[in-house]
Amino acid sequence: DNEIREEEILDIMTAARRSPALRAYGQEELGALEQSAQARIAQNKEAALQEACLTLPADMCLSVFAHCVDLVLADGELVEAEAKWLEELYPKLDIDEDYARRIAEVLLLKAKY
């Protein structure tokens, strides 16, 4: 929805702290990675997303997609723009449509209660 609410920021921070892949990095390193990502996004948002999806290890794609769905739902709602973005994301992560749908269904149920 092009708006990052406080709930979403808190969920992003929590996900980063819980992520085994990110725990290996210190605060300074995470900050540098975030700045690098922000710079790439500022240059070309779509190219940055495509590059990130292509360089992600295949065994992480389902988890990353699930995190994205969870973060999108952090504010308790799924607006049309967010649903569209998720629909465009899963093919870029080379995720089967059925897997993407099942992940979304479970996380929508989780967000409901």
C-alpha cells in the first residue's frame, strides 16, 4: 500500500532478529546492507527486486515469500496493491503458484486472529 506503518516496522525488526541468516551480522553490517539495498531501490526499484530474487539461494525462497506475506499483513489488512505485489513476487522467487497460495492462506488465517 506504499505506506509502512509502525506495526510493519516492528515486524520487520523482529523478523530480522529471529532470522538465522541475519543473526550472523552485527548491527553495523546490517546497517550497511540496508543502506546498500536502499540505494539500489532508489536507483531502480524493479531491478533491485529482480536482482534480490535472482541472487537468493533457492532453499530460502519459500521462507522469504512467507516473511513477505507476514510483513504485508502486519497491519492487519491486505489491500489490493499489496496482493498484486505478492502475486508478482512469487514467480520471481520461482515459487509454484499452489505453494504461494497455500502460504498466503495460512498467514491470512494467522493474521485474522
